[in-house]
Amino acid sequence: MSTLTRKSWQDIRRRWARSLFTVATIASAVAGLGLFALPFLMDSAMADRIDQDRLHDIRLFTDDLVLTPDEAAGLRAVPGVEAIDFRTTYQTRLRIGDRREDVLLVGVEDFARQAVNVVQLEQGALPAEGEGLTDPQNRRSGRLRAGAGETLQVEDANGGLHPLRVTGAGRTLEFSQIATDEEVVLYVPQATVNALAGAGGFNSIDIRLSDPESAGPATLALQEWLTQHHPEVVFTNLPDSRPTGTWPGEDVFNNFATLFYVGGVLALVSAVALISNTMTTMVAEQCREIAIMKAIGGRRRQVALSFLRTAVMLAVAGSLLGALVGIPFSNWLAGVIGGEFLGIAPGWGIAWPIVIGSFAVGLVGTTLASIPALLRGTAIPVREGLQATTAASGDGISRVLRHVPLPTTAGIGLRNIARRKARAAGTAVQVGLAVGVALGLLALGVTVSSVTADTWDTMDWDLIVSQNSNVPLDDRAGGIIQGLDGVEKAHPLLYNDLRVDGVQYESWGIPADGSLYTPNIESGRWLRPEDGESRAAVAVIGRALAATSGLKVGDILLAESARGPVELEIVGIDGVLMNNATTIFIPLSTFQELLGRTDTNAFWVASRSRDEAAIDSLAARAEDTLGAAGYPVSNEIHYVEKAANLAANNTLTGVLAVIGVPIVAIGLIGLVNLMTMNVIERTREIGVLRSLGARSRDIQGIFRSEALSVAVLGWLLAVPLGWIIGRILVEVVTSVFHFGSVPYSFPASYPPLALLPTLALSWLAILAPLRRASSLRPGDALRYE
């Protein structure tokens, strides 16, 4: 081992506590970079799940369609088709005691022989007629906790109740997503769902292709075959074509991942700042050694390389530890996101490119962070270096503090900060960044909740009554709804999808006059009564759709509907974040004409009373009255859905909080590092104080006041930092989702509320250094070298 390398090892061992904390800092930052492994882990897990479940490449939606065995075989023989399953999916209501819950029944012809969107049995037994499997996401979402052996009551198309026995749990990727986000999902035999729905055939065709890249031509061929053999067939919605390599929920996950990347970068920046501060302190402590090395002939490059070796050794140890810790951290986080939002349990995986890359970033980042300190240290003249002292000395600030009327222990602690200004300032920056990130994340959560609440407030309905079977809602159903006691106003709505540039967007056929929706028109105009009267081919689109598609007022929107291509003139841009500002609003009569319909599938209802109990009663009365009249319906209650949406934001905030864990850890490590080094460097000073009669609690008071003062300085820095970080995070979210400008919320109460947790965490972080300081015996402390 060369002399300079041996010196580097001695530097590390001589200040073992500082070296340990520096390694921990680097490891925390590098572990945070493990967030970049999430896409790899999720893609790998989803690829395995797609193969297991044989996820569809195309889904066609029809009205109740009956095919003979020969016709089914003919459809399977269409070129490019590898496998087909026919099923009925039926939305109805589930009775759980006195509670009613929306449920999607997914029909399976033969559980033992499935070709597409295979339902995997996870526990229990396969169901027979009159039985079903519950998706595990039903329990996770809290909508249904029924287990094997329990019997549920399910409504049929006429509103009658039928028992359905649960035999176990099963899932398939396509429908587990629905159970996660929207409603209860049960998998039942095809005969059972048809009996409940009053259907004779199926309404969904799930197809796997031999070449998934040919989804477009294959879809046209299948539709042409069905139209040729069954001219009466009605395609009730756009085909669902899954692009190769994609999976359900991928867009949502990618948006989360973008925020995680921001957190990883912030952790790295925080670590680099702490490492730079540590190296600056190390060089300052060894000014005399640097001067001696230069005096005996050491060249500037050799001196710099000596300290650089020290930095590299610390970087290798920290980066290696961080890369190893990042593997379980990223797998744990992938499991949380997969289970909570995607309905899967990803297996263990290692993203080697990310592991190697995070190690390299930690190594290079630490080295680069050390260079400024090394350049400053090696530039010190020999005479100045020889005259330097490693002991911190007082200055004007210390002299001023001597005259401030403070308790003795607090005064000594504050003067110690002034004696080590650079180290204290660096630690305050670390604490400030940690608390600032926490405040920024809270501001993001408040902003999202505020925007969500504002979006819900643009809708004046109290109840949505929706079609829940093959029976459409016509004028007679509208008259029944309008005649219900307690209804102030009701108007029809037609929900469907349009595809723009290959992406499907929820579209609303909405009355052009007297709607229960309040738009925020940013350019152009809202729909007018004459638009509906003339069935004008016009539309208003959300601002996110306008941004992603490049459309503006006066342009023609080219889209695909369930009946073919449509052209709509854009007359307005709506700024409300309805469906993430991607909704397409069309006059109701125009949309009915485009889809070849005269009915609707929903009614918005405003209640005369704002009382929640009255609204609940109106919802039950609407469901019962329409069901008795032959219109099976479900309903959504405004205040319930709004509360559920806001509660979901809490989950989002919780996930985002994970981003701040590495950064908060780095801030606390910095504080522990500061106090540990202060205790070690001032061991003899502690011995002198103890010899003069200072008690253990006096020693603790000195160091505690020092640490808490640094924490308060960090908190003061955190307030503006938190505002800036929160603003940046909001800009990232709005950019990712193409929301445009949203009002930023940074509650004035958050900064003072953050002070108490900052002090509490700081108190906990310094317990170990305080215990060491107070346990030193005077004789041992005075003999310390």
C-alpha cells in the first residue's frame, strides 16, 4: 500500500463516526435511485401476468348476440385469430345487508377451459351455476369482504334478488383493474350471468391474435364478418385494442414513476450537498497536514489525489451499500403500487442496469462533490497552512452572543454553532431540504385535493341514475324520474367513447340547455340550445385533450365512434379537470344521431333537499321505482363519490410521502453527523466542564440547544424551500397530465405545524450523541487525544 493510500485509510479510521455517516448518506441517496427500477420491475411482472392470463389483444362490444356453433367456429377461423372467448358482462346491484353496491358480473363459459382473459383461481373452488368467485381487489378496495361460503344477493334485470354463493377468489388482469378502481367484480358461469341479465348470448368478444401488431386489420375483419353474418348486430362501444407491450394501468403507473424520479434526483442533490460539506470540513481540519506535505516536496496533484482517494473509498462503500439496499426498497415499493393500484403482486426482481447505474452515479457524484473542497484545500499557501489550527475559534458572532441573556447551557451551545459556522450551515441546509421536501409534498397533496373538490363542485347533480342492463333509458324512464318526489331537476345524458389518435376518451352527449354542469370555458364557447336543435356536429373538449392533440377552437376533431368515423368542429375548450381534462362534450341529439340511438344511458338528478339522508332516500326510491317499471338502474351519489375521490387522494399523498423518505433520512444523518463530530472533537472540553462541576444534564443541555438551534435554522430555510419544491412538483404533475395551469395551494398553517415534528425528529436523532457526551468521565475526557 502506498504512503498516500495508507494516509487515506488513516483519515477514514481517525474520524470513523464521520466516515460512517458519510457512507450512510451516500447509501441513502443511491438507494433512492432504486426508484428508477420501478418501470423495469413492473414491466417484467406485467409481462408474466399477461402470459398467465392470456390478456386479450382485441375486445369487441356488442348488444346481446347469439352465434351458432358453426358461426363461432367461422369467427375463430378469421385470419390472424389465435383464440376467442365469448362472454357476457353485466353491471347490476349487489345487496350487502342494507347497503347496495355496483357489481360487474363477468361470465365464463367453462372455468376449466379458458382461452382469453383467463380467470386464475387463487383460493377456494371453481364455481358451479348460481355460484361465483370474488376478485381479491374487492376486499382491498373495501367494497366487498365476503369470503368462501358466504351468500350474496344480486339483482336481476327486473330488480328481483337472487342468491349467489361465493366459492373462492380469482382474478384476471383485465377485470381486476375494474375491481381496484370502480366497482365489485364477480366471476360467474356464463349461464348464471345470462339468467340474471335476461340475455341469450353474449355481449363481449375477447380475442388473442397470432400477430398482435395486426390488431387494426384484424378488428376490421372481425367486424365485417359479424356484420355480414348478423346484419342486425350493434357495436355498443369502440373496440378495445391493446397496443403491443402495454398493460392495463400503465399510464397511471408511469405518471407515478415520474414523481418518483423527481424524488430520486432530490435525494441525490441532498446527498451531494452533505458530502461536499463533509469534504470541506475534512480538508479544513487537515490544513496543517496539507502544508507539511507541500513543505516536504509533495506536489499539489499528489495532495489532491490523497484526499480524492479518501472520497473514492467512502463513495465505493456507500454506493455499494446503497445499490444493495435499493434492490429490496424498489421491490417493496413495486409490491405496494402493484397491490394497491394495479391488482397484482410482482415477484422479486433485480434491474441490473439500474443497480450498476446507481452505483456509478453514487461513485461519480461523490467524487465530483469532493473536488471543490480539494481545490480550495490544495491552493492554501504553506505558511498559511502551517499557522492554521484545527480548533474552532470564536469571532464577532460569538462575542455578540456572550451578551445575549440566555441560560448558560443555551448560550454555550449557540456560541459553538458560531465557532463552526460552515459545518452548522451545511447541516441546517440538510435539515431545511428534508423539511422542505415534506412541506412540498404536503402542498402537492393539498393542491390536488383542492382541485379535485373544485372539479366536483362544477357538477350540480346530486344523483346519477345509470342504465344497468340491456334495457335503455327512454323518455318514459325520464318521465318517471322527473315525477319522483324530491326531484328538483333531471336531464338525460349519453355516455360513450370516442377514439382520437388511437386513444379512447370519455365523451358526453349532454343537453345544450339547462345542463347541471358548469364549464370553465378558456376559449371559444359552450354548447348552445340551437346546437342541439339542429344536431350540429360541434364539440367542446377538455384542455388536456386540446394540448395533447394540438386542437384549438375552429379545428375539426377527427374521431372514431362505435359506428365509424365522425368529424366534429371544436367550438370551445373547457378548463375543468373532468376526467383529467380529456372529456369530449357533444350536444345530446348530435351524439344520439352519431351512434344511431334515440335513448340515453343515464340521467343527472338534482334533489330539492341538500340533506344527505334525503338524497340517500331519493336514490333508493329512484332505483326501486325504475326497477319496478322495468328499468334496472344503478346510481351514484354526489357527496359519496366526492368523499371517495378525496379519500383516494390520501392514498396518493401516502405514496408520494415515500419519495421523501431518503431525503429526510439524509437530513437526519447530517444532524447526527454534526452532533457526533462535535462531541468527539470537544471531548476534552467536556472533561474540563465536568471538572468545573457541570452535571450530565448540563452537558446534554449544551449539545441539545446546539442541535435544536440548527434544526430551527433548517426549518426557517425549509419554509421557502418547501414552497418552491411544492410548486415544482405541481408543475411536474400538471405537465405529465397536461392539466395546464392549476391554482397552487400552500396553506399558511403548514410551516408552523412543521416546526414541532422538525424539533421532535431532531431530538430523537441526537439521543445517541447526547448519551455519549453525558456518560464521559472527567478523567477519561481530559486524557482523550
